[in-house]
Amino acid sequence: MSRGGTMPEIDHTHDAAAPSWVASANDAGTEFPIQNLPLGVFETERGTGARIGVAIGDQVLDLAAALDRGLLPGLQGMAPALRADSLNALMARGAADRHRLRHTVFGLLEAGHSRSAETSGCLVPMALVRMQLPARIGDFTDFFTSIHHARRTGELSRPDMPLLPNFRHLPIAYHGRASSVVVSGGPCMRPRGQALGMSGDTRYVPTQKLDFELEVGCYVGPGNALGETIPLDQAEDHVFGLSLVNDWSARDIQRWEAQPLGPFLAKSFTTSVSPWVVTLEALAPFRTAPRRPPGDDAPLSATLTSTSHARHGAIEIALQALLQTGQMSRDGLAPTPIAQPRFGDQYWTLFQMLTHHASNGCNLRSGDLISSGTVSGPERADSGCLLELTAGGREPLRLPSGEERRFLEDGDTVVLRGVCRRDGFRTIGFGECRAQVAPANQE
Ligand code: CA
């Protein structure tokens, strides 16, 4: 069990051979086998309101319905949190309760369970639910933790010093806007903003340089009190689980407004998140040593270093960004992969981000969203944003439809995906973070 900052153990809930009586959970291609069990909040057409669910194959297990039928023995103590319309109360309860919930739900959905017929009445087809934001997000903080992203974007604006001197000392971040975080499926409306024209004039216009950013975010579990810090070896205790994040960015607005205080309106218009939260317990088999560039083995800050973190502080996720233009959609062409970075390549881990965030006594609260910043691989082709993929728009992407893209156009759909694979374990996935670019509002 996860206690005192140790990482979750690998146990029978990770056994690759364990089948579920939910047939679709045993499909080789599913992202939601019984070894995953991510949590989310859904609504149905029946108007039952927002409810907490667990993804299993192509179904959603309604936890409140399962509680009503007495199918979750031993979880009565956390019933109010499981019957809530967001995950915040469950997030606040911490790793021991999350562990108990995982084991109980695993047992209920495992092949051979005596009450599977009754439980099937608590399943709703995923195709019939409308996913909601998993939590009421009080605060959203976005980091900048890929050294490859930092260097390549830095080269565009500061060729003489792409990587600023602080990058290797601390995880850089800005405070984002929680109110405009939306769940996958909703549109991203092209924002208007002030940008600098070629002749030095400024105009308030729809952004001409709309970009996506492929990121991994974590939801804070139990928070810390104002004034308390979070030692690195206890950071695990404050993470509930992970989702995919698309931090939409308007590069022309950003370039003009961001000096000297950093991102503001270029980022706060919309941030999309995937609806399912994959717990730290589900991710236990995919922990790994942080991969750092040669000669750059240990963080320069002692508070951001520990022996156990150096062993398994990172989480390996194979990420993918896909793009489908409106033309591709009309021609029946599927979204095409445009980048495939790996989360294990981040210079700073989620745990180091939490520790650094609280290092001045700043209180993190259950349900806060802490995101990694753009995840980009060592090669430019595996960059998690168009700014890098197209070298600032100079080298357009060529798409299967024959079209080119420097930045996003109206009608373009961006899909983010992430899966965890390791020999001997079932592959688990995050599901999609998908959104289509909508035209700017008419003035
Ligand atoms: Ca970002």
C-alpha cells in the first residue's frame, strides 16, 4: 500500500493475465483493461446528473449505482465521496482509500465474480455518456519541464542563449487559468488578442498563430497547509492521478504580451483535458528513472533530489499528437500522427514540480491541476507543439491530404493520446483529449 511517500506496489491488480467478465475489457486494443480502472465523471441522457464512473473496456461502471446495490463492500466509509458529482472529495482522501477502491472494483469486475450479472446493471456504454471535467479545478499551474522544448523554442527567440540559466536549477512555471479548463470534446474557439504587426503597429485580431501543446497533467490528491512544504519523497502522497492536457496557445499574442511577466491571454482562452484520470496505482508498473541528457545526471538543487526519486521518479508514457484538418475529415481521412514524444524524457518530473510548487509554503489543494508543459522528445519530429514542429512556421507540416500546416486553421481537430507499455504487463491508456478549432467570434 502506498504510505509515507513510497510508490504504489505492483500487485495482483497489475497481473497481465487477469481477465474481466466485461468482454470488451479483454480486447487486445482496449486502453481500459481491468488493470487500468481510471476514474472520471459522466452524465447520461437519462438526466441522472453528474456521477463518478470507472472506465472498463467500452463501458463505464457507475459507482453510485454499485454502492446502491451493495456491490462495493467495505467502501461505505467513503460513500459520500463516491456519490459526489466530482472527484474532489475522493482526491482529498488519499492513497490508502484509492488503493482500497481499486482493489474492490478490480474484484468486482474480475472474471468469475459471483455478482457479475447484477453488476452489469451498473454499466453504461461509453458511447452513451457525456464526460465532464473530473474535478472542480481550483488552480491550474503549467510548467515548462522539457529541456528539448525549452531549447528549441528558445532558439527561435534567443539563438545566442536558447536555454536560460535557471532551467537546470528549478522547474519553471506560470499560474494558468482554471476557469477556462474544459473537457475533451468541446471546441477551442480561436481567440482574439493584441498582436504586433509587421510595421510595429498593434491590432486586436483573431490569432494567426494558434498552436496546441501536448502535455501530461496531474490532479492533486490531499493538499498541504499554507506554510507547509512537500519534501520530494512525500510528493507521491499528494498526487491522485494523471490526465492528458492540451494547453492551446496563441503564439503571436504570446510573443507580444509575455515580456516581462510571462503567458497571460495567449494561454487562458481554453485548456482541454482528457476526461479519465489514471491513478498512480495503475501507473505503478510504468515508473522509471528520470532520463537526463548525458553529463546532466543529477538536479542541481538538493531539495529536488532523492535516492528513491532517482530510481523511479519518472512515469513512462508513449504520447501521440494527431491532426485532422476539416478537409481530411470531409475526405474520410483519419487524424494523422504528427509527433510521438515520451513522457520519460521530461527533465523535471511531476513529483519535482509539486515539491518545487510548495517549496515556498504555497498550499496545493485537492483537485488542483498541475501540468508538465509541452512534452517534446530529443528529435524535432517528436515535438509536442507546432511552434517546434514547423520551426516557428518556417517549415510547414505536409499532411496526407496534400495540405500544409504552419499553425492551426479553423476546422482542424487535434487529438492527444497516451499509452503505457511494458513487457509482461497489460498496456493501459489515457483515452483521448480531442478538440476542434472553431472560428473566432464575429466582432
Ligand atoms: Ca504549456
